[in-house]
Amino acid sequence: MLNWLSWLPENVSTYGADVDGIIAIIWYTTVVWFFLTFGTLAVFLILYRRRPGRRAAYVRGERLREAAWVLVPVAIVLVLDLWLDFRGAPVWAKVKIEKPRTEFVIQVTGKQFNWEVLYPGPDGTFGTPDDRQFLDELHVPVNRPVRVVLKSKDVIHSFFLPNLRLKQDTVPGRPIEGWFEATKPGKYELPCAMLCGFGHSGMKAYLYVHPQEEYDTWVKEQWS
């Protein structure tokens, strides 16, 4: 069923399949509703087109049968919306509420027009001399939950990892936490998904997902 959504970036996140499932529900519901709506309009255009000797009918909408043309579609849309909410609630909880416990914490700050990535160093505490800051580079090990503390120095930015199905706005003066767990080593784009100024199109970083041994080597090189 998801083959029609093959245009999406490759999923390399533990919760990406759940997010893709919600996208699929919205996609197919919209497609079916589109053809039903415009198919009905096409049928009406043919059946009730103007013909010689046939007067146009005026529908007052006072009787229940006539009002049903409005009430029934409204009821269907309401049921579909509630169904989508019901299916999406567990996914929302997994991504936003049920965050796994992890000691791997990284601070990412958006500014016009870069991402500043701060690691706490061997002591695991931010604001100490062994902190290391990188510009537009985020390095993590594969198959390990990562908690990111998102901040902004100036305007609203949007931390977007399309391959990991994570998108979270960053707001000045308000740290916001997010998390992800990458399942495949590689290099993945990390653009800003919020129009944040004239240099917005160039505000792009990269996420580097390493095998554990390779990540350990990278850490030793940075703090040696």
C-alpha cells in the first residue's frame, strides 16, 4: 500500500514507519474523496445539464432529503477526521511524549543561517570547558536513541530530518526537546523547514550516522 508513497525520502528512523502510516491514511483518504467529489460533480453536470424545453429546478433545502446532501458529507468527513485522530494519537505519543531514556543529549541551536551543534563532552554536562561546538554537522551512532535540545538565537527555525521523519520548530527563548534513533549509517540532510530570512535556502546541515566503532573513533579525535 505504501508503494504509492515511494517518493518519500528513505526512512531510517525507528518511528518512521508509524509516521509513514499516518501519511498513507491521509493520502489515500484524500485521493478517494477527490474522485468521489469530482465524479459526483461530473455525473450531475451530465444528468442535470440544460436541455431544450426543460426548466431549471430550484432546490430550497428545506426538506430532510434535500438537506441530506449537506449533512451526509459532513458526517462522513467528521467520521474520517475522528478516525485519523484515533490512528494518529499513538504515533504522536511515541514521537512527542514517550521519549526513551538516554544519556546521549545534544544541543542544537538555530541562527540565521546555520545550525550550531553543541556536545557536552566527556563530563556529560553542558556549560563546562570540555564542550565542543560544530557548525552544520551532527554526528551520532547508529541504533542509539538521541535526545536533542532545540533552541534559537533569533527567529523561528525548523529542525527537519526528512529521512528520520522528525520536524520540530525552534522558538527563541524556549528550549524544546525532541528525539530520534537512526537505524542505518549514512549522511542525511538537515535543512531548516521554516522561512527564516533571506539566507533560508542555504541553511542546511548534515546528520552523520556512524557505526558504533566509527563513532567512538570520531569522539576520540575531537576530545584528544
